[in-house]
Amino acid sequence: MNSASVAGDLNPQKLLDGLLRGPLRSMGPLEQAIFRIRFDLHLPDVVRPLNALYGGRADFIAQLANLLAIAARAYAARPEELRLLDLRRAGEPDWFQQPGMVGYVCYVDRFAGDLIGVKARIPYLKELGITYLHLMPLLKPRPGANDGGYAVMDYRQVNPAYGTMDDLRELATALRREGISLCVDLVCNHTAEEHEWARRAVAGDPVYQEYYYLFPDRVMPDQYEMTLPEVFPDFAPGNFSYIDRCQRWVWTTFNGYQWDLNYTNPVVLAEMLDTILFLANQGVEILRLDAVAFMWKRLKTDCQNQPEAHAILQVFRALTRLAAPGLIFKAEAIVSPDKLLPYLGSGAATHKECEIAYHNAFMVLLWSSLAERRVVLMTHALQNMPDTPVGCAWLTYVRCHDDIGWAVRDEDAAAVGLSGFLHRAFLSDFYSGRFPGAFARGATFQHNPKTGDRRISGTLASLAGLEAAIEKRDWRETDLAARRILLLHAMILAFNGIPALYMGDELGLLNDRRYLDDPDLAADNRWLHRPFMDWQKAERRHDWQTVTARIFQGVRAMIQTVKNLPSLHAQARCHPVWTHNEQVFGMIRASARGRLLVLANFTEHRQTVPRHRVRDMSFEGELVDRVEGEALDSWSEVSLDPYQVLWLEQVAAT
């Protein structure tokens, strides 16, 4: 069935009437009218990508009707408080782009034990200035090794160690009433092999065998493997696993116990939509959609970033607009910049895919500049990145729960006189502590001898030099490490998007090697940088004689400053600029809301920027640094202390 035949057979009024007589029949006239308006607005955005996925199927209209019915049932079941939230979000569509949006990322158990414990720690989050809380995977995982919770065996239950779905709903309500939006993970690409769907597939149920990619022999897997990369070459080589219980090969991109879902089957998409809306009705406001780049497979490709993967996300977004428009999506797509922007929507899908995406390239470039003590590569690469759509935002971060992969493009490296391969090798050596004079204390993760790829694990503080400084009891190095930590936070706070702090980085927590004592974790050194929250250290956050207080209070002060800087709204364009000093990064944030010049010294030495260069960027006269609140005269060179960041605004003439 092609697009024309679908359009000819489609009867929107008939579809709507079926919903009004079915899932929506018990709702009042006003609620039905609201749904009708949303239906009229968003149906074209459902049909367009759905047709790209399943337009050739004879049952296309039936599949569309089923998806609409799922959305209508979720709308009818949506609690009143969340319907009011939907109205508020509709009247404030830039709510997640405002300067006050600051994120915090943590594992439930490592932060506070369980969901009730997280609720008790809301005052701590409020003190720091957090308005966005991302709880790492909390849905029920398989027992034992589960890839940090990303091997889900039940989407409708919380990990029993964390509590219940009722606890999650109560936490979401408590957070919302304190002005904090809850973000949770939804693993879209795969389930655990213990999931009910997988168990039924193994038992021979042909319906559920269509939920996964199952092969009777190695013929097709071997053809796919010719162009597939390996995600975990050390402990999960290859992309297929043999299941003796059903004598089939199953597609397992990540680990043998994580089975890739088959989205060529529209029933899988419907199941996932139902899960999305179920979580939205528990009070989740942001869904981090995990591994979205892998959701569609195509022979003779790397099976990532396929057009159909984007179509799936567009269908999800359009249908959630019918039932829960207060929900937004964050795409977990750690890909090159040219492949990343489409996850925020482009062309006909502009503003119709995900609202947020990780700016992985910015994170990598920050660490690269810190190691190299030069900002040339970062300036060039960021200048050549396309602008984001106005209604979207980057998620900016110094590091996350995952390893750091050195996503430095060969073209960008060559443009500034570097070898991409050798520079990536340098970064791996530097942050694993092998490079002479390196301040970092990290660990190599997943060395791939075929490609030379080496990724890095480590907490922010350990990678920034605090662990080495404490080992040596070198107070000058401790001071420099604290400056680096504050520099990196200042950069993600000033860049374009939602800054997200990883738990413990605001306290300077170091690498935690206790994971080696747990046989389920010992093979994965990413647990090195997933420490348990040190609440005893947190108690020292007000003691200015400690480096803990220096870091916490410095980050907290910058967050408070950000909330009062309209120029840092995510809709303000971000323009990296050359400063005439290769050690100082420059960036302008500009919109009708105001202009801000960011200058950042990426070295341990004092640096200057010529005043004429600042004037060339139309920052004239007296300037004020919003970080420290200090005024700069109108004639001297701009001076920056080691690792200092300035947020400069022009003082209005009186």
C-alpha cells in the first residue's frame, strides 16, 4: 500500500468516531472536545511516519486504529493533576528550555537506597538548584548481570529493590510540587531474555517469536556481521547469540541477555507506545529513550540511524501528543554530529521527533581541550555544527553513567593540523594516566584491537586530577583540580541546552573500586565512576575549609546565577568565536533576551584576551562578570586566572 492508497482509504472522521464511542465514551463533552482538537492537529504527524514504516501492509488502517485506541485509553486514564500539567505545558512550550532548567542524574540505590529515600533527599536537590531529576534505569531488570538496569524484564514494575510503581508515582508527584521534573529511562531497542515476550518466544509461540530477530542458522547473521560494529568487544563480542532452548540465533547488539526488538512488526511499536503512555500517567515528564539509534536493521549497513528509526520516534511523539502532551522525549543517540541533529527533527519532522538530545561531541571536546590545553579543535568543531531547531535543546554534560568514547572526527582533527587517530590515542593515554605528566586517573574501557578504539571510565574528579592530587598530598594540584571541575561545570551551564550534573560530581567524589567485589559488576569498569553517594562528605558541603565545600558552593552559585540570566535560554543561539588566544575558548550566547560572552581558560596558567578582540565582538565599554559579580574596565586586556571562566555582559549605559 503506497502513500496515495493510504490517503485514499483513510477516513479520519470514522477513526475519531470509533474512539469517541469506544475508549472515550465515558468522558465529558469538554474532555472529548480537547481530544478532538489534538486528533485533528496531530493525525497527519502520525500517518506520515507510520506510512513510511508499514504503508505496504494490507492491515495498515487497522494498525493505525489500534495505535489511536491505545492513545485514547491513556488519555481517558490520565490523572487530573497531569491533565492540568498538560495545559500548563501547552501554555509554556519552552518550559524545558528556560535557564532555570538544571538536571541531576543518579542511580536510585546509589543516591538514596530506594524511591522513598530519594523523596527524602528532595531538600538536597532543591538546595543545589535542581529542576530536572533523571533516575537511571529503575524498571524491573533481570536478576544478576543486567547492564546497569538496561536489561528490563518487566516495563510495568519497578525494580523491587527500589520500591513499587506506587512509590514511583508518589515520588513524581512530590518532585512536581517542588518544581522538579522526573526523567526515567525506557529501553526501546531490546528487552531482557527473561521478559515475558522472550520467554514465550523461546517456548515456541509464533506470535512472540515475531517480536525479536530469530534465525535458524548463521546464514543471515553472518551477512549482517560483515558491516556491524561491536559495542562491547571485550565481554560481548559479536551481535548474535545462540539460544539452545529454542535452537535459534537471536540478535543481541549489547549483551547475550539483551534481545533486540523487531520493529518491522507493528505490534512491537504498539506495545512500546502503550508502555510510554503508562509511564507518562505515573507522572514521568521526560523519557530518556535508550539506544534509539539501533531500532531498525538493514542489511549491508551498520544498522544505526536508519530513516525508520526516526519514523518510529516520530510516531511515538505524535501519539503522545494526543494523550499526554506534557511528556517530552530525550534521545539517547551517541552518534556523530551530522547524524545527531535529525533526532531533534528535520524537514517535515522539525519539532516532531525528540525535544532533547545528548550533545556528546561537546562533552568530548571539553575533555580534549583540557588535556591538550588548547581550544582550537573545540572551536572549529563547534563552529561547524548546525544549529538546533528553535523548539529543542541539547542535554549538556561533563560525563554520564557511561564511558567516554573519543568521538573526534578525522575531518575536524585534520582541519586544525591533528591526526584524528593519534589524537584519540593521546586522549585515551592521557585520561588513563599513561601519558607522561597526566593529572587524570581513569581506566581503559573496551579496547578494540581491530580499530584501536579505547574508551575511558572515571569520575569527573578523578579524571580532572583530584584523585592524583590527594594521593600526592599536593595542595597546589588539589587547587588546580578543583578549578578544572568548576571550569567544566561552568561550560555546560553556559552552553546551549539543559545542563545535567552526574551524582556526586558536585562534591568531587572519586573513583569507587568497590565494584570489583561484586561478581555481577566486576567485568564492567564503568562501575568505577558510579559511586555510592557519600552523605558524610555531603555534610561538609558548608565547611569552606574543605575542597568539597569549594566545589559544591561554586557549582551551586553558578546554578543560581544561570537562573537569572535570560541570555542563557536554550533558544539563544550559541556562537563559538576565536579569541586570538589558543588557550582561551570564546562563545557568544545571543538572542532578543540579551547577549553574553563566555571566556574560558583551559590551562593552569594565567591567560589574556586582547581588549580589541572583545570590542570586535560588540562587547564594548564596561563589562560585568556574572560568575563573580565583578566589573571589568573598558580599556584593559581581559585577564583570566588558571581555569577561570568569565560570563561577561555589557553594562548598560546610564
